[in-house]
Amino acid sequence: MAVHVGNADERNGDYFGPTVNRVARLLSIGYGGQILISAATADLAQGELPPHLSLRDLGSHRLKDLAQPEQVYQLIAPELQQKFFPLRSLDTLPNNLPLQLTHLIGRENDLAEITQLLGKTRLLTLVGAGGIGKTRLALQAGAEVLDQYPDGVWVADFGTISDPDVIAEAVAQIFAATPEPGHSLPEAIAGVLRSKTALLILDSCEHVVGAAASLTETLLRGCSHLHILTTSREPLDIAGEMVHRVPSLAFPEVSSNLTCAETLAYGAIALFAERATLANTRFSLTDTSARVVVDICKRLDGIPLAIELAAARVKSLSVDQLATMLQERFRLLTGGSRTSLPRQQTLRAMMDWSYDLLSKDERTVFRRLGVFAGGFSLEAAQGVCTDTEIAEWDVIDLLSSLVEKSLVMAEAADEQQRYRLLESTRAYALERLAEHNEGERVREKHARWFLALAEQNDASRNTMTWRSWLARTLMDIDNFRAALDWWLTDNRDAPAAATLIALLADAFRGGQDAELWRWCDSAVAALGPSASDALLAPLLVWMALVSARLGYGRERRAALISRGLELARTADDHRTLAQALLALGFNQHIQKHFDEALAAVREALDYARSSGDRRLVAQGLLREAMSVFPGDIAQGRKLFDEALALFTACDDPDGICITLMNRGELEFQIADDVREALRFAQAALPQAQSMKSRGRLVTALANSAAYHVSLREMTEACACARESLMLARDAQSWQTAAFDVQHLAAVSLHKGNLRTAARLVGWCDTRLKFIDEIRQPTEQREYEELTDALDAALPKEQRDSFATEGAMLTEEAAYEEALRV
């Protein structure tokens, strides 16, 4: 049972409206025998409950209506069961569905049809005109079917992407997919999703329809349990696609005999009334005004975006005035192009009408806001939109006016107010900007402003935590991308782009390695051979740092490090020098050139300290500890402790996780204290989980598996290796996946299955050679014990035969065989 309090409308002896929908959503997250209470009800109940009853606060939960979270309470009484499973809210199920600030209105039938169609087809495309509500409908459909997809519902928004080549990266970022050498990014995504039962929503495909169709086809062919829901102004036109044309909201053809209550049964009228009330709390629909509103909605073709923009005007216009102005505006469309879709004409007319209602200064600011990709702050709007005619203080009032008129959306991001333009509204603004010949000037100003912001963020790195710096930078990541795209297209300003990339690289690294490589590579090409050392050095070093994750091999990585280090020395760039030397030290360390590694790392530390970057110093201490401990356990432990303290002070969970894992390696490899090594590896697990880093998590689990093998705790080793392998396979972490297979080979050997152990070892040997990687000391030690045991237990010919069988296994076959251990 669920109890909620609010206003509801009555129709045909039944109730309907947002209040009824809200209590239904609340009911859907509970269990039999449980009574859930909304916050509104709990407020009324305070002081009124009998002594033997109470309310237990179950916390804030997002419901399937995607609206504001609801504070949920449970009624506690002697007669009622008190303990239940966690509530089945959006917070407990895997998804990235965004919060919506308004209710979905008038789409009950469409929603029911879409959820049914998703059960009949693996590819469903919602097609309709701009502003028709495709995105909102798709998101709500995803929420409705969330519990039918054990691996979640995931949304990729292409609305702010202008380059078709980037859409695969947008999807890959969601699943942390990276391609192995010789494979494409879509294939890598398919590898992650191959065994998943999930729904992927690809939103706003119309401007990248060819690339979206290709990506969708690849994913559907490679992932048998994946369903895809796309939104576009035209079908993807690929095999197996089912198309649902999203209709306009319903409105009555004739209103003369309808009452207010009867008109509210139609979605278009209900939407207008609800949005108009938000704009003006004194607005109320009467039998007389309802007939005018029916006429307005009819003239707007029931397009939700047009209706919302019109409803926002009731703050300053009566519905009669509104209807008159709409009528005058739409008369202009009668002589329009016959080749254009009617709804496209109507939407443009609505946008023209809304634009013409603005004052001269409002129009100017609106046009200029079109250059922002994603959200933006008030300060950004002031920095980009001002000139000799528009002052900074004017922007505050003008932006507020545009928000009131629904041309700009206001959104709360943490404690900061953010703004954004809807996709179709932004496209319209950019067209108007071009008509006024302001496009190049305003785009350049936008790019310069965000370069300055990146420089400001960089200057404050040591005055804030790493987590805060990263959040601040990622908040404007789409605008940074737009600036880079502007400067690198037609090589408008490659030096500025290179500077911006160097400032942003830390934010891209890890989650968007492929994108960082692409930006760096493009900038290097645009700069040309005559570029300054100071500009080229950071780009090459960052390419070297991400090359390992992208599987580009040791030789290429070494060449990039060498060239980047040479240029950084010439430019006397201390931060880049430190990063290059740390990369060099790591390369030397894994090749067991410990003296050379230690020398490089200590030089890196000197440069890191002179740069003033605390996090870089912590990374240097970590690398020095790793280089020292083969010969000096006490010094290694001391340096690890120093690095851990500094990473903790920086609030850098990634650095903390890496430090703990490598401290475990010290205890295992040098001190031979396997139990202590396991303790550090397990301490790293919650850090990896807190930052949702699949890469760090698979490494911590793989290390734990190795330590359990050494302790002959084969049940625990098997569990850790299996979990790590499944995650590594999805994340395309090829080296760690190979190590996991080796750990499971050790388990297989312990269980007496010599053939499987030999086959898996044979596959690991071939795999590591293929990806041009070598075993780390821990894995090398386990490998030597494995091969010695196999050599002792099997005749050489048989051992070689089994190894050859393993070498011939496909990647997926090897994983499946290992997971059966």
C-alpha cells in the first residue's frame, strides 16, 4: 500500500493527474505487506499518529516518473512486518536515467505501446519532428522497463555532438570500453555488452544518422541480449528496425461543447494548463478559456515544445492575446516550401514567433547563447555574450527573462545554477547567429573564454581537492570540446587547441583515453613540424601515458616518451618533464632496469616539486617507492606511506587505490608476507568501487587472486579471478584478463586438471606476445611455479601439445574455458 496527498482531477468517476501517478510510482517500489508513506503525507501525520504507530525514514528515492526524488517513509505498527528488501527505486537498479524537473503528460497510450514494442523487437526507433517529445518519452519508457533489464538501462545523448566519429566514444565512455589493437571502438563496445541483458537508449540521432545506424547494427549483431531504443527525426533504415512515429499530443477537433474538465482529458490541453500554472500561479483554466486553449494547441499541432513555450507567455499575455498572435504568425506559413514537412514548418513558425516577441537585447543574447554546448554558467554567458551594447549586468536580467520565456532551461548542478538550450532551440539560435554574421566572432570568444576557464581551473589545482577539480572541469567538458573542435577545424588556431588539451588532459585520462589520444593526435598534425617544443611536448607525453590502455604496444610508447622528454627538456616545462620521466621510469621498471627507473623517477620528483603540483609529487613518490623496493624494503614502505598521505590529502581515490595495490606488491614480492599483501589489495577494493573505476577494480581483484593462489586458498583465488576476468573482459583490459586466465590455470592445476592448466598457460603466452606486454613480477613468479609444476607432471611432448591447443583458442573460447575452472 502507498499513501500520498495532493490535488487530483476527476473524470468518468475516476481520478487522474500527477498526484495519482506519483502514488502509483511510490507503490511500485514497495513489497507485499509494506505500507509506504510520501513526504507530503508524513508532514500531515506528524503529531497525529496513535502512540503505537510510527514512521521509519527510508531515505530519498527516485521513482519511475523521473521527477524530483521522494522522501519515503514506512509505517511501523505491531501488526505489520517491519523488515523488507531495499526499495526497488531507480537508485538501486543500474541506470543513468537523468532527473526530470517536470511530469510527463498526455503520453499514457504511447508509453504503453512503446513498452510493448520493446518486448517484440530488439531495435525500436521513435521518429517525429523536433520538439515532439521523443527524448522525454524514451527516457520514461526506459524507466518503465528498468526492472526487465538486469544489466540496466543506459542513455547516450548525441544532442551536443557535432562530429559523427565521436558518437561511438560517447557510448564507450558509459561502459568504459576501449578497443584492442586491430579492432574498432564499436567492436569494443559490443565486447563489453556481449553477455549483457540491457537497454541502450541512443538519443538525438538525426544529425549523425549514418554513424548511429552503423554503430547500432554492429552492437545488435554482436550482442544477442541487447535492446536498443533510438530517437531521431528519421529512421535509421537498417534491418530489423521497428519504427514508432511519435504523434502530437491529443487535442479535441471541436471545443464548442466541451467543459474545462472534458478538455483536460486531452494531453495537449493538460500540458498547457500545467505549464501555464508553473509560469503564473494565478492562471486557472475555465470553461471559456479552455476553448481558447484548445484553439492554441490545435494551431500548434499539439507539439509539446511549442505548447510549453506558448504556455510560458501567460505571465504577460492573456490566452486571447496569445491566440491572436499565434494566428497572425501562422498565416506566414501558407506560402512556404511544399517540400518541407508541415511539422517542421510549424516548429519554425513557433520559434520565429517566440524570437520575434523578444526585445532587441534579448534576441542578441539568445543568438549568442547558441554557441554553448551542453550547459553553461551565468559567468560564462556574461563572458561570451557581452560587447559594447550588452553589459555584464544586462546579461543577468536578459538571461532570467529568457529562462522565464522557456527559451533557456535552468538546472541546478550541485550548488551552482546552470543553464542550457534545448537542442532545437540551440539550432535555431545558431541559424540566427549566422544570419547576423556573428558566428565566427562569438564562437572564437566562446573558445577563448573556456581556455581562460581551463587556465583558471589549472591555477587552482593545489587549492582544492582533486575530486573537486575534476568535477569542476567535467561540468563544462562539452564546451571545452566545442572550443577544441572550433580551433582544430580548418586549423583556425592549433596552438590554442594544444594549450587547452594540455590543461584538460588529466580530466580526460582514464575514462576517455581514446578521445584524449584523438585530440592530441589532431593537434600534433595541425601544429606541424615547425611547432614549438613547449606545445608539442605535453601532447606527445599524454599520448604515451594513454597508449598502454589503448594497446598501442611498448615500442610506440617508448618512442613517444623519448621524443616528449626531449622536447620538454628544451622547453624547460617542469610539469611535462615530471610526467615524461615518470612514464620513462615505469617503462624501465617493468623491464627490470631498476637503477635506470630509480634515476628517472627521482629526477621526475625534483621537477614535480618545482611545479607545485601536489598530486604529481604524490605520483612521483609512488613511482620512487616502486623503483626502490626491489632493494630496500624499509625505504619502499616509507615512500608508499608518504605517497598515500599525500593522495589522501588531495582526495584522490585513484591515487590511493594504486598506492595500496603497489604496497601489497612490495609485501608480496620482497617481504614475502603474502597475508599482508592480501590485506593491502583488499583495502584498495572500496577505493576502486567509490570512484566506479572498472580498471582499478579488476587489477585489485587480480592481485588478490594471485595472493590467494600463493596462500593455496584456491576457492578464494577462483572467486577473485573469475570476477576480475568478467569485468576485465567487459572493460577490454587485455593484460589483466590474461593474468586472470593464468590465475585460473593455477587453480586448475591445484585441482588436478593438468590439460586445462597447460592449455590456459599456452593461451596466455600467445596473448601477451600479441598485445606486446610482459608479465609483472607477481605474475612472473606464479608463472614460473606453474610451468615448473607442469613440466614435472607431464611429458614434454604432451605439455607442448596442450600448450599448442591453448595457443589456438580464440579470446572468447579461452575466457569461457577459464571461467569453467
